[in-house]
Amino acid sequence: MFILDRWLTKHGYEVYTFSNSGALLVVIINFTPDLIILDVRLAEVKDGKLLCLELRQQHYYPNPIYLFSASPLQDADLLNYGANGFIEKPFDLHDLLDTLNKAF
């Protein structure tokens, strides 16, 4: 994540990273990021898809959420969990930047 953090910062994004979903959820209460990128495979009980669903249904997060993973997802999965898009690993940093810029 360090490379991704530096790349996005270099291109004008203010980046916050969280090591667990609980830390993200605490921040969401007081701050609404413009966009969230979630790894599908989090090292917790709750995976990125379920966290995305929770952000939409319980926290009413209104902005884009992108999921990323090395395992491809079906479009139906994205809609079922409330994600706006999917980024497959490994990804090209330029393509990722294009995707995020289009979200705005």
C-alpha cells in the first residue's frame, strides 16, 4: 500500500490508510472521504465486500467505493455490495489513476 499511497499523493490525492475496518468506521463517523478503495480480502472477519455493504446501509456513505482484489468479481457482486467499480490486481498505476479521476 505504501507505493499506492505515494503514487496517489504525488498526483494530488490526500490519502488515508487504515489497517483494519474498525479504524475506518471510526473516521467515517466524523469525516466523509471523497472516495474509498477497499481490498476484498481484509485480514479480519469482515471482508471488503461486507464492509462496503455496511458503509452503504448502516453509515449511508454517499461517495464512490471501489473494491480491489486479485480474484475477479462479477458485476452482480459489485451491485449487491454497493460498490461503484472493481480494480483487479495487479493493476497499472496509470490505469488506476484514470479510474479514480473518472469517478470525480
